[in-house]
Amino acid sequence: MREWKKAGTAVLAAAALLTGSLPSAVSAGNISETEVPARTQIGVQAQYRESAAPETVYLVDVKWGEMQFTYTAAGVSVWNPATHAYEVKEESRWSGTGNTITVENHSNAEVTAVLSFEAAEGYSLTGTFDKAELRLPTAEGTDPDAPPTATTAFMLGGTLEAEADSFHTVGKITVAVK
């Protein structure tokens, strides 16, 4: 019979736990009670905010072309397809293919892309952008297939030595997004 009382008390204690009516000594969700039945009341808190600012989410796409450049030294003959004749170039010059960089903003905040060039070790080349800073407005309210976009063109400057007769890395462009 005693075992039955102990089992009954255990069942009552379990039921009290499940229904939330338990001891008076509660601290941060912990209870400690040696007598059952007991009752504990837990305060419930709520807060009202006028409006919560949405979290800023950034997604910026950076796209670029081949970034391949050819240096033509002064005095070199260049074929002119319009005249079907060679022309001697009096000035050295650079020409480039795939020399554009495009930045797309899919973020819910404005972003600014700052572009810079650093020549590789052993080269005294310079690099210029027609726009070294690209400011893009937020993408809020825009079509996902047509986000705010900005493009810049890059061109090398300086002299490239004659031993560089194949494409190789002469520097790097950094696109810093703020």
C-alpha cells in the first residue's frame, strides 16, 4: 500500500509539472519544492515597438571581362584594314579587351565600390578607371532582373618590356565595397 502512495504522489508531481501549477520557489525557470500540491505563478512579459528597422542585407555582384591588354611600342607598323596598308605608330599605346567592370547592387542599402590598381612586383605600370568610385542606390523597389548597376572601364599605362610577348599577370585590381 505504501508503494501505491509513493507512486500516486509521483504521478501527481508529474501532472503538476505538466500543467504548470508548481512550487513557489522559482528562479529563471528552475523550481524546487518538497511538498505537493504546490502552485507557482510565472510572470509573462511583453514589449511593444512602434516599428522595427529592417536588418540590412548586402548582396553585391562584381563582373569583369578578360582584362587582357596589349602594349604597342612606338615605331611599330600596324595594319589598317580601311586603307589596306601598314601605318607606323609614332607613339606607344595600350589597347584592351574585356576591360570593363560592372557592379550590381541587390542590397536593401546604398553601396559604394572603390576601385584601385596595383602593379605586380617588377612592373612600373599604372592603371586608370574612367570612374574610380561607383555609387549604387538601394535595390528596394527595383526589379530583381534589373538591379542598380554601374560600370567603369580600365586601362593600363606605362611601358611594358619586350620580353613580355604573351599574356601574363602584371597587376591586380581591387574592388572595395562599402
